[in-house]
Amino acid sequence: MENHRTGWSKLAVEWGARALIYGRAAHFFSQLRGLQGLSRLVFSKEFPTRLRDQKLEKEVVGALFELLKRDAAKFGSGEYSLRMLKTENPVRHGLRMARLLQDGLRIQRQKRRGRTTEFTDQAKEYAEELPRYYRRNFHFQHDGYLSSGSAELYEHQVEILFGGAGDAMRRMALEPLSERWPEGDGRGLRILEVGAGTGRASRMLRLRFPKAHLTVTDLSDPYLKHARRQLEASDRVDFVQCPGEALPFQSQQFDAVVSVFLFHELPEAVREQVLSEARRVVKKGGLVVAVDSVQRVDFPEWGPVLDQFSVDFHEPFYRNYIDSPLEGVFEKTGMTAVQKRIGFVSKLVWGQSPD
């Protein structure tokens, strides 16, 4: 963690961070509009579907800017390292954009055919011993989560979908950890991330608590390999391929368990199993933290936005998720002091294992 700033220094860094964050959002939002325009040209139908209710759209956009403003303030205070805002090589970014537009059209063709289990031979091999709920093309992605090509496109796709707010939503997971351990570099802490995917949030955890021991898990071998490349080589980081509902760790081994964008892609029973496992492996008084989609209970008036997401994308468990408050599952699995915080279209939920 960088030293806390005061006065003009804090203000200058915060506004600089805000410029970078807002600029990034504008960049990816323009890519979203480009994809929608191309889809309308080729298929006579916009994808992803644009919100038509102007009042609702104003509320959603307002929530976006509120999140970005809150996020920038944490850079200004020194709570977050400016390294989290490092930009990608523009040539690599531009080359991937062409692939993303092509993949966006392929997704729509696959969606029209209603096919949700199309895999290459290599992806089929990866899928053989994985849970049945995982062997599908989530979001109609090529090979689902089971190829290096999918892993390479995933983070960029998320940013386009959420208008450049993906990283800001991921960083919400750092908030309760920073509030519990506000000073220092995480020395002595053991943090577990469940369902880490490509390791984007893992890198942020690493930058916020560089001296903590981080264990990164996921079901996908290709995604876990991608995560390994994202994080600097260190004896303080372990990578383990395993399901969140059957963690291969001893009880009370970690100070905190974190997940980002995981629970909406799990069947209801598995969500509860994952949280039960998180409570088992976290120390007494330790934190369990999740960032995921907002749910109907948070914004009943946002129902059209939430319902459209599962129409546009293959999200077989999303409709159940949005009607099953996550904080209730935390409480059901025995966690205490459960709290939630909303940021744009995501919610942060955290609780602690009873002392």
C-alpha cells in the first residue's frame, strides 16, 4: 500500500486517477457501441441489447459514475497502488479488438442456433472430469472457460460489456480487506481466491497486499495458466485447480476468502456449498468476501436490466441468482456481521466466521 496522502497531493492523484478511470470507461464504452452497431448492420438486431428506458438508463449511468468516483478516491488516498491502473500495450489491445468483433458475431450465430455445449477436442478433454454445471459455453464464449483463446479474450469482453467498469467493480472486493487491515503490506496474512478465472482480481489483491500469501484457485486449467502469467513469479502465490465446493485445504487456514463474479454462474445448491467451504477454511473471525451482480432485492426497478442479461447471454443460473439474495446465503451458512455495498451493477457482500 502506498503512503496515505494529504492536501494537494491527494487531490492531484485522485483527479489524475479519475481521468484515467473515466478515460478507460469512455474507451470501452465506445467499443460497446461499435459492437452494437456492427451487430445491427449484420443481424438487424443490436447486441448486447441497449437499454431503451431513458429514466432507467439515467439511473444506471449515474450509478456507474458514482462507482468510478469512489474508486478514484481510493487511489488519491494511497489505499490503492497506481500500478493497478497500468494500461495495456496499445498494439496488443488493438489486435485483440479485431478478434473481439469477430467473436461477437460468432456469439450471435451460436446464440441463434441455441447451442451451448460446443467445444474443440482439447476443450472436451479439459471438461471430462469437471462438474456438469461447468461444461457449457457461458456467455456463448468459444469453448466456454476451457481454452487459452477464451482466456485471452475474457477480460476485454467483460470491460466492453460493462462499459469499462469491470476493474472498478473487481476492486470492490478490496474494500472490506482494507478496512480490516488498513495499514501495512499484508505481511503474515493468508488470502484465498476462489474462482479466480484469468487472475485479474488476483493481481489487484497482490498489489494491495504484496507481502500476503495468496492462493489462487479455479476449475479451468487454461484460465489458471493465464492467471499465472498475470501475476509476478513469487513464492507467496500458489495456484490450485479445484472446485470451490470441495476446497483441498485444511480448516481455518486462511485469514480471508475472496471471490469475484463467481456465484451467479453456480447452481443454487453449489453456491451454498462454496460458501460453506469458505467458512470452513477461513480462520475464526476471518473474512469471506464476494463481489457479484446486483440482485432484484437491491434495485427492484432495475428488473428489466437484470432480465435482459440472461436473454443476451447464456447464463443458466442467473435468473435464480438474482432472486436469491446473496447476503441471505452468507447468513444461512453461519457467517456473522454480514454487510453489503452496491457499486454500479455489482454488489459487494462480506461477513466473518464466528469467533
